Amino acid sequence: MTTIARPLPTIILLGTALLFSLFLYFVDEGRYSLEGLLTGGNMIAMTIYFVGLVLGLFIMARVFATLAAGPGRTALILCLGTALGFVLGLILILGSGFVWSLVA
């Protein structure tokens, strides 16, 4: 017996990624402020956070799509996806720093 895949709505995943990336910016780059969010360097950092989080959330949503839909599955996807996305964002940041150090 197979279970029908019931994916989490994309808007929930994107909204979670946006909120968490704003929080990471607020704590890390913004020094507990959202001032200067739209400057070039800060937008790059914010984009890297966002891309990592989106990747992590969509991977976890895909992995757990066949579980029975409900608040437990949603919480599992959001928690594990955010954790994975944070790690992927760090890998993107460290990887881009490593590439820039090779170029220079």
C-alpha cells in the first residue's frame, strides 16, 4: 500500500525561509537591527541565508511528503528543514569565502 504524497504548501516553506533569514540577518549581520538591510553586501549575505534555508526546507518537504498530513509533519519539516538549511547556508558562505581566497 502506497501513501499519496501531500506536499506542504510552498508559501509556508518560503515564508519560513524568509522569516528565519531575516532573523539570522538581524542577529549576525545587522547587529540586532534591520538598518542597512538593502545595502549590497548585506543583500548578498541575506540571499545566501535565504537560498540555504529554501534548499533545506524543500529537501525536507520532499523527504517527508508521504507522511500523513498534520501539524506534527509540518513541525518536523520546518524544524529539520530549517536546521538543514542553516547548515547549507553556512556551507555556501564558507565555500564562497574559500573560492574567493583562491581567486585572490
